[in-house]
Amino acid sequence: MGSAYGAGTRQDGGMRSLARIVAGPDGAPTLVLLHGITGSAVSLAEAIDHWVGRSYRVVAVDARGHGLSPRWEPTQLERAGEVLVEDLIAVLEDLAAASRGRAALGLPTPPAPVVIGHSMGAATAMVAAGR
């Protein structure tokens, strides 16, 4: 991974921090990448490089229980799929807030992010899109 990468965590909706990789130019069209059940954001490095090389901003999130994100709480396991969807919606809301902040400063704002998921990530994206 190149120097364009930044990694961080954020408190999403009162939940423990989710890890994410953010790469690419600020204000560029944004892609949110979601990994499969055995993956993590790092497993998407080739895709991240591909899209950043085409001037996209990429946000790759470690799903709960994966990579550097927190492990599942016992009470969350019964509704694991729903928690993954809630986590994705929180990430999308965070991106929308950042876009509003750019607009308030008179900076150009990117279009709404596009979500791309693999396997479990695709299922999460489809359910979230239905909301």
C-alpha cells in the first residue's frame, strides 16, 4: 500500500470504533468497499489501488469482528446481519456529514458514494440500499 493511505477509527452511533482505510483525494467521487466474510479492509488493497489510481476516494471498512474493528458483543450476535447494515449506514451518514461540511466551506462536494461489496459485503450493501 502506498503513501496515499490513511487508517483510522471512528465512534459510530455510540458503538465501538470501526477501523477503516481511507485513500485518494479529498472531495473526489467516493467508493465504499466492503469485504467478504473471511476478509478485512486490507484484503481489498488491490481494489483500493486500482480505484485511487483512477482518481477516486476509497473508504474500505473493516466489518465488525474483522480486521482491526471490535469483536462482536454477545448481545449483537443474534442480530449480526442487522448490526452490519447499521454499521454501513453509520459510515454513509459520516460521509454525508463530511460532504455537508465541505459545502459549508464553499468547497466542491462529491456525488453520493457508491458502495461495492464482495460476498458478505455485497449482502450488507443490498440490505442497506433497501432502506
